[in-house]
Amino acid sequence: MSEKSKKKIDIPPIRDNRLNSIITFGGNVSELVDLTNKKCLKDKNRSFTQTTFCQEWLALLAFSTVEDTVIISHGPVGCAGSLSVISVFCKFGQMLRGKRPSNTIGISTNLTQDDVIHGGSEKLKEAILTAQDRHHPKVIFVYTSCVSGIVGEDIEGVIEEIKDQVQAKVLPVYCEGFKSKIWASGYDGPFHAVLNSVIKEPEEKQENLVNIINPISFARADELELERLLKNLSLEANFIPNFNTIENIAKASEAALTSSLCTTFSEYFAKTLHKLYGVPFTNKLLPIGLDNTDEWIREIASYLGKEKEVEELIRSERDKIQPKIDLIRKELEGRTAFVSAGQSRAIGITNLLADFGMDIIGVTAYHYDEVIFDGVADLEKRCGDFCLNIANVQPYEQANILEKEKPDFYFGHMGESIWAVKEGFPAAMVFNLSHLIVGYNGAADFGNRTLNLIKNPSFSKKLSEHSKSPYFKTWFNENPFKYHKEGETL
């Protein structure tokens, strides 16, 4: 690729500033919508924090399944510890796609106290050369850490110094945790690196090609469902970046449109791809739930001149799926639910549960920004008022809310659901690599899995009888948002 074919972009501003993001809010959804509309929403802090995400972990997760790549974590060995868990996702996802399972290839530079004083550039050189000689990848990603960021390592200088010894592209990924309190900022680093060094000017535009940005947490069944819908409109899906090749990621600039399976994950990439190469994008909602799927596919069709075809498709899909939804709704209508997930999925899952006639009594989103404001406002209109907790994973707050609200069902991520189950609440994961959740068939599939919680609630009941809460009983008498402190208006 010639230098003329590349377009360079500056390092993205952090999400805290770019999207008016917050990680602390407790109250009703109506209050959040009102404060946002009035421009009076305050970025609060906590006087006590139990746990949170790491930016580098999210950055590692974002591109860990791309073929023919090596990940270098330039930091202490613990910063690469999550790669063993990511490998499980990787191998399982590969099997579901009919590929031979293989581990995510990761190398740690193992920065120590001595390296903080003397620098770790020699270790980084060794790691890059080892990656080249041992694995012969097409791309080597070098992920920064809090330590390499504090030391001020010249990553690009090291890459420039040894570029003649390395055949692979070596891409710096800036994801130091201290730069942003919004964990999702970690997604922007690898996308930024790819936009700078992999994506190039399109040789020709493909008018039927649609980029679908796919986080690792969506199943192959989800991709097949959307592939099926797009094929009915004579469109082809390019699922990137996960479980795909560098070559297919590079041709993202040739697409007629970019859409997404997670607006939080794709926001920076979609906007920047449009800015650099003119590829329009849809980024308002996820195709989770019947109404959201209607709007997701309808928005794609409106960009590509297929308005008539999409209405026929929606009518056909609705006619086929509605009897199944009606049966599920008969069993679930009026039952109460609590949802906890990343902001985009939290909105999607809540809408899906509303399709079943369930009453939403609480939602936790890991952060909140302007990307999902319209979705939150629409939820208030559809579901009425409910408790809303914006928290970057604070189990103590959620345990308190669950004790007060006592929902019939809990829907959350795998790491959180265990705490709800221990309290006796039947729980289902909001993602499962073996199961479908998106599109019309995904709505019915998720509904049937929810019905299983009614038929077999014994696990949560028995576990709660033999589990001891890590929190004092007095905590459950407190305001769950007791440790929120006032902050500055955004």
C-alpha cells in the first residue's frame, strides 16, 4: 500500500469529552431524560467504588479474533492475563463458524519496576521481533498500558526503528486506562490504528456491500439471521472486525453503508470511516426486539434505495413470527424484569422484553452518553418510569436495588448474573454465543429461553438457600446511591 493511499487521523478525543459520557447516575429514567434535555445532567463521582472495567481489556477484546494477527501487551504481565479468557471466546467462535479453533496469540513485555525507571523499549523490540519470527503474522498490534503510558514509552519510535526487520504491519494501540473513566474508550484505540494503517482508498465501490460491525459477544447465529435479512434485499454483509481477515477489514471503505450490532462498540469507527471515505452509517439502535429490527433494516434500506422491498420484507417477517411472540407474551405479560448490560444492549434487551409485555422495573447501564439518548427517551415513553442506574459495574448498588425492587427475572452479563442468582432471582444472560438474540427469529428464541426460567426456577432458589451475601443486611436499608457525589454539569 502506498503512502498516498493512506489517510491519517489524530488520536481520538476521549469519550468523556467527545460524547458527554457519564458513569454515575441513580434515579428514575424520567429524571435522566429531563436533565439531558435541559442540559443539566451532572457528571457525578463516587466516594466508594467496588470494581470497574479496564480500557486495555476492552481494547484487547475488540480485535483479538482477527486472523493472522499477534497481540503485544506492553505492560506488566498481569495486563495480559485476560488473554486466556479471550482465547476461550475466540476458539468457541471459530468452531461456530466452521473454522479450526486456535488460541489468541498474545505476548506480554512484562514491564517491571526496573523498566519503569529505565524504560521498556528494548523489551518491546524483542517482543515485536519474536512475534514476527515465531508467528509470521500480517499485523502486530502493540497495546499500551497504564505503566507504559506513565513512563512515556515512544511506541512509534520503536516501531520505526525496527520496521525493516519486520514484514508485518505493526500498529500502536493507545488504551492507557488513566486517560478516560469511560471503559468503552478502549474500543476506539484498535479501530483508530486500523483506520490509520489498514483501511485504504477504495479501488471500487460495492453498492450491495454493507459493513456490519460485530463485537465478539454476538453469536454466529446472530450474523446468519442478519445475513438472511440482508440477502432478501439483495445485500451482502461484511462482518468486521471479529472472526474476519485483515483483507476484509481493509475493504470497509468500499462498502455502500456501515451498520452495527452495538452502537457503543462501532461509534468511533463508523463516524471516522464516513469522514475519511464517505461511507454513510446507521448507528441509532441494535436489531434486538421486533420494533428495533424493523427500524434497523428499514434505515439500511432507506440509504440504499430499497424502501419498497424492505416494507414487503418486514410485513412477511412479522406475519411469520407474530404467532410465536403472542404465545410467549401470554406467559410473560405482566411479569417484572431488571436488565443490566452495556448501554446499547441494555436498551435493546429492554425493548425486547417490552415486546413480551413484561414490566421493566429497573435497568443498569455501564455508562451513558448521547449515542443512546434517543433510545432512552423512547424507552420512557414505551415502558413508563423505572429505576435507572448508570454504573461502571458496581455490584453493591445493584444488589441493593434488586433487594428493594424484587423483580421476577434478572437479565445481565455472565459476570453479574451470578450475584442475582445468589439472591434467588431467576437470571438469563443477555448474550450467549450459542444462541440467537437479534432479528425476528432472535426475539422468539430469547423469549423461549426466558420461558425456561419459569419452568425451572429451582437453581436460583436452591443456590440462594446455600449462599451468603457479601453485604451486611444494614446495607439493604440504605439508599443504593448513597455514595454518589455531586459533580460538574456537562
